[in-house]
Amino acid sequence: MAYDYAPFPYVAPPGLNAAEARHPVVIIGAGPVGLALAIDLALRGVKSVVLDDNNVVSLGSRAICWSKRTLEIFDRLGVGDRMLEKGVTWKVGRQFHRDTEIYAFDLLPEQGHKYPAFINLQQYYVEEYLVERAQDFPDLIDLRFLNKVVDHTGHDDHVTLTIQTPDGPYRLEAEWLVACDGAGSATRQRMNLAFEGETFEENFLIVDVEMATSPFGTHDTPERWFWFSPPFHNGQSALLHKQPDNIYRIDLQLGPDTDPHTEATKERVIPRIKAIIGDAPFRLDWQSVYRFRCARLERFVHNRTVFAGDSAHVVSPFGARGGNGGIQDVDNLGWKLAAVCTGKAPANLIDSYDAERGMACDENILNSARATNFMTPKSPMETLFRDEVLSLAAQHLFARALINSGRLSLPFVLSQSALHSSGDSHLPIGSPVLDAPVSSPDGPSWLIDEIPSDFCLLHVGPVPIPAVCDLPRIGVGHQSDYTCFEDSTGLLKQRYGTDDTYLLRPDGHICAAFKTVSEQAVAKAMNKALGNSA
């Protein structure tokens, strides 16, 4: 079933006829990152304008693997349940060497989370859901399709943009400009910013095929299968996993010397697919040949212009760190930008986005580059190492840990953040909130559904949380005059302990923990988390 690429309507912007008042935030790019940021800001009462030079969702499935942490962020934005319902849930990955399975792994062996380790869902669905969610905020989100930014100029306290439309050009002013315009970011190019990293010479063919017969054989549950030197694609690597609508993603390594234009033709693609699935009928849905890079901007914040997602950093697709990293950028940036725009924090709080997501970016690039080097060894010694690891893995546990077909995306722990207060706690400072089931007289729920998108205090155990700094309080395992729940499975006690009261940031990361809660201690930690003096 081919996706219906229905165009979004173009509406002539008011700036064509008269100067518009300066906007708090202008976002370039209506992909998942730009749309998610607009929704995050709207949920915090901040207006934004989203500009996109196109008027349809992205062509082809593109980013498809969405991790548990990212799904929890989408849940907060109001589209997580819809994505889970449509997406293909998986958590088991299998590694093959030639025609032999050598290793299988479970990404989420423990129970007690609302969302699974991963779902597969095509990017065009994600964009569709986000556009529809954005339309729930007509007074806060101004979506402008076929509005192409052709120039911008940064000033000390704002950015001026020139935009081209089907009806002619106009100008906008923004207190903050956020560039979410992808790996080929025109914003980055206009600013002549270096995008430094490594380009890998290997070509890869990516194909989406629709077929009613599962290529997983007797495995009814969708999984991620990765082959090194499979019999159907000798000497190279291959990846297979399922998407909704009976569409399967196939990635095939082609080598550095292939011609991308030739390899993307049906004459070359169809025989390769038949070599994998045999005579089962199928339909080509989308294909592309690509080389990938691991690269990043030195800084993501340039005065009033901020970069997020692929405009700030790119990685290889093996490990699902691109789209997930972009949404986690939004999770970090949204609350900070809202705090600055509403006068709750100084403008320098945005610099902490650069520091925190810069560390996460470096971790993603490191893991991505390591996976690529294992999959495509560059020297005889690297090839020997890889082949010996694969040979040993079927029988020896230590060798399995060395196999690297992509270390799959995990949430980044902000252990080195300057916004956080030092201290020892059961769950380390900088960790994102860990989900678990809760119960109350109103019925069962999940912890992530009960935590507000603001600073709050959380305590698991018998001792109530005192009222401090007018903060919302979430209690588990006790009763008081604020929202309290029962630890219905005992998992919250296991994950959080009972000695600590946690101060959660608006993005759900722990920024402080207290053995004894006091107004002074909490106020000091909040001040620090908002970029003020500690």
C-alpha cells in the first residue's frame, strides 16, 4: 500500500502585505525535529513560526527506528500513543555470519515500561502525526509551507530573515532562529560554518519493499537481522527489518567503487532483492544509494541562531542515532528556549544546550564511527580482527560483545552538566527519568504520564515531600495532600531507591537529589539548573 503524499495547503503569509511583529521563535524546517520543537514550545505557551520550502512529508521511509527514550518524548508531545499503535514493535536483534546465526540480543529484557525498546515507523507517518498535532495549537504554531528562507542576518538580540513564497518575498524578525533544515542545511551554508568529520567511502543501497510474505521465515515476531558476508550478498553486509504496511527495509553494502546512479535502477535492485527473498512477490516502494558521514558543527549555538538535528550533526544510519538524536536535541532545547522567552532564565541558558547536546553528539559519532569501521574494515589487520571475532562469536560470549553492526540508540546521561548539583543518589544525577507502572484510586498508570513538563520533586518511599519553592510533587509509596501513587510492581523502589528525593528538570533529567529536602537547597539547585549562579 503506497503512502498518499497529500500536499499541505499554502497560505499567503501576512508579511507579504505588512511588516509582522517580531516573533519569539522562528524554526526552519518542518521535519520531525522542527515540528517537535514547535509543539514543545506551544505546550509551554511560547509562539513559533515554522517555515518549510516544501509542502509534503518526506519522500521515502528515511528515519524509521524510534527508541524508547524518543517515544517517551513523543508521548509528552502528544503523539507517542499514535506512533506505538501504528509502528512495528521489536526488541530482538539477530547477527549472522554467512548463513549461521552467531548471536541474538534483547534490547529491553526487563519489564515495566510503557514503551518498548524500539518501534519501526516510517518518517512520513511521524511527520504527518506531528503536523496534525501542531494544528491543535493554531494560536501558538504558525505552519508556513512553500516558504523558503533565502537569506538571514544575525543581530545581537534578533535575526532577520528573507523568505520567498509563490506570491513573492517578505521579511521576518525572530528573537531566536532555530535551524532544523537537515544535513544539507542552507542556514549553515549561508553562515559558512565548518561541518567537520569523516566521510565513509562505502556505498549502501537502501530499499523498501512491500510484500505480504514475511522474509523472516518461521519468526512471527518482527526482529532486526544483520548479516556479515551472507550467501546472497557475498563479502558485504546486509540488514533487514519490518515497517508498517507490510513494508520491509533492506540495506545492502555495495562497496566504495560502485556507481550510485546505476545501482539505484530497477535492473540492478530487483535481482538483489530476489536473491534475499526468493520468488515471493514484492513491490519496490522506495530506493536510494548513499554514502554517509559522521560530522558536526563545532558549536550548535551562534548567538541567536541555534542548530538542531541533522543541521547540527550527522551520523551513519547504523545504530538509529540520527532521528533519535534530533528529537532528544528538541527535548533539551525546548524547555530552555521557553524559559528564556518567558523571562524565567537568562539568555546564556541556551549555551548549556550546546554543551549538553554536544557531549551526546560526540558519543553518537563515536559509536557510529566504530560500527562503520567494524562493518567496513579498511586494512588487512582490521579485516582479520573482524573475521576472527565473527568466527569465535558462535561459541564464545566475549567475542559477541565485540560484534558491532550499530550500537543502538540509548538516552544520554548528562553526568557532566554544569546545570546539575553534585551529590550521590540511587539513580545518578543526569539520568533521564526511568518509567515504571504506578497505581492510584483512579486506576493504573505509568510514571512518565504523571510527571509534569516542568521542574518537580519525586520521592519513592514512606516519607512525604515537604512543600518547597511552589514545586509540583510526585509521591510514590506514601499518602499526602499532593499527587501520590502506589508502587504496584516494586520496580520504582528498585529503580529510584527510598532514600532520595529527586529534582527533575522539565525534560525529565535529574538535576539534583536530596537526602533532606529544604527550601534553600532546592532553590539553589533550581537556580543552577536555570543557568543562574549556583
